[in-house]
Amino acid sequence: MKSRLWRIALTKTWRLVADIAGFFSGLTLLLVFIGIYGTLAYTVARRTNEIGLRMALGAGRSNVLKLVVAEGFKLALIGVAIGTAGALALTRLLSSLLYGVKHSDPLTFVAVAFILASVALAACYIPARQATKVDPIVALRYE
């Protein structure tokens, strides 16, 4: 009886740890989105003259959209690569916290990298859409 109660308590403890880890991972995704969005929005705001000049010289909205998304997504992919390398290096230390997953499970690493890249792409797309709405005349008259 005592060992059964002990197993139930231990299971609830692990479930609580998993729930807390899930909450903080969701919070991390939100912070990643806000950080990438804020950085790229700032960059687009600083480059308003350049974007306006490009559009005045004939660059289409799709070209500007591709330019801004590619720039932000390239930085995000570099961050995902560095983070994946760091996570692979730390898997031995954190293997005691993993339950039901091997410490170097390739599916987990690919899934996390894909989710982070998707969040980064969404965060890059919003400022890029705002960049396509720059009026070339207003941007050229600025300053």
C-alpha cells in the first residue's frame, strides 16, 4: 500500500514538472515571437528610406516582402542552428529530466527546430507586410 501511494505521489510530481515545463516552453515561444518581431520591426522602421527608394526604382511589393522575410529568417535560422548545437551539447546533463524520450532523439530536435523556424517565419512576415505598404514618395521625403 505504501509503495503504491509513493508511486502515485511520484507520478503526480512528474506530471507537475511536465506541466510547468510545458508552460515555460510556451512562454519561451511567445518571447521568441515578440523578440524577432520587435527586432525586425525596428529594422524595417530604420530602413524606411531604403525600402522607399527601392520601391521608387521599381521594386515590387513582393520583392520587398521577400527581402525583409529572407533577412529576418536567415538570422532566425542561424539562431536555431546555434541553439540546436547547444542543446545537443547539454543533453547529457539534462537526460535525467527526460521521460520517455532518449537524450539525443532526432525527431524531437527536428520538431523543435521546425516549430521555432515556423514561429520565426510568422514573426518576420508581419513587419515585412508593413514594409510593403511604404509609400515611396513619403519615404523619400522623410528627413
